[in-house]
Amino acid sequence: MIPPDHQKEEERIIERIRRGQRVEHYETVRQRKHGSLIDVSLTISPIRNAQRKIIGASKIARDITERKRSEAQIVNLAREAEHRTKNILATVQATVRLSHSSTADDLKKLIEERINALAKVHTLFVESRWTGAELHTLVSQELLPYRGEREGRLRIDGPAVILEPNTAQTIAISLHELATNAVKYGSLSTADGDVEIVWSHKADGRVSLRWTESGGPPVAPPTHCGFGTRILEKMIGGQLSGQVRFDWRDQGLICEIVLPLQRPQRPAD
């Protein structure tokens, strides 16, 4: 049946039939007898008698509900892909902008390593259909190259936490910077050094992640603000509305990151 708000289109179709024209693949909406609406594609042909006079019309209505649903999903996916791409590029842009080194080769190496850290966390996004990344998996993946042969060199512990993509990207870069710093100057620069990464839920619903180094050489606060400090302060404090605190102890660095836990979005069906 023709819904009330589509009555005028039928008048236009009949007028075309009167002129002897065939109407093909006319997409519109029709109403089932129980009142529900359905997307259809109409094909209407004039019917002529022996004298070639038009005496009626033949109409075929094809259900295109599934096709319309697929088209809508494609549009939504395209918009989501555009949104995610912009977020990725914004993170890469911030990473490049904050990177500094004394030589061009060193700068290139730094940027490649930081983008590689982003690439690894994006693998987790694909596996989760872009709901985010599980924190334990993210930490384990980022710290895997630094485990060494001694058991217990790295201790990773905390409850199950899913980080939405923007937060996961920032944490991946932050862990990369903390590990790189530890390899150069901290506990991972010696065979006896250890790193403990633990996290927990705070009473207000936020997540507190603590990076603790021990067994390495004595450390002191840096004399200038490096990339790691800048990215933690600017991206975690600014973009994520989180908090970061550094404690440069003689025994090793402690870095505490507090994040608002955002509920990840369900993936599209």
C-alpha cells in the first residue's frame, strides 16, 4: 500500500504511464498490511490493448530492505573510518611535533620507533573490532622486547581494563617512552634492574597505573623537559584529562598515571 506521505508520487508515476513511458528502479517506501514500512524498488510498465491503447499498468515491487541496510552500514563505517583516521593522524602529528634530536638520523629513528608503538596498539584495535585495547595485553606487548632472560625482570599486574582507542594510543606511546628511558638511563640499563607495572581502580572510577623502577643506577630529575615528560603531561593531562606524577628516587623512577576510564563503544554489527 502507498503511505499517505507518498501519495503524490503515485500521481506522477501514473502520468508517466499515460504517456507510454516505462518506470524502472524507482526507489521509494511502501506500507505492509500490518502498517510497517518497507523499502522497495518499483518497475512499472504500461499495458496496452490490441489497438495499442494504454489500459493499465504492470507494477513489480522488489524488497530492497537489506540493500538499504547495507548501504547505511557502509556510510556509517566510512564516517567512523574518517573519525578514526583523523585521531590517528592527530596522534602521529603530535608525536612528530614533540620529537627532537641532535641529528637528523637520530630524529628519524625516534619517530620510527614511536610510530611503531602506535602501529602495535592498532593491531589490538583490529582484534577487538575497535572497541579498544585490554590494558594487560597492551603493557605486555609494549614491554616484550625488554623482558630479557632473567625471570621477574618485569612484573605486570592489574585487573581487566579495556581502554578506548584514544586512551590506548597515548598509553602505548607513554609506555614506549618510559621503557626507552629505562633502557638508556634507568633500571633496564643493567642486568639486575627490574620494572614493575601495576594498576588498579580508584574509588572514583578512574584507573591508576604505576611504573616503578628498581635495581638500576641512581637517577636524578632531568635537567630539561624531554619528549617522554612532554607527551605524558600534554597528552595525558591535556587530551585525556588525566594526571601524571614523576618521583625521581635514587632507587629508580616512579611514574604514576591516573586516567578517567571511558566506556568503550560497541562495534557496529
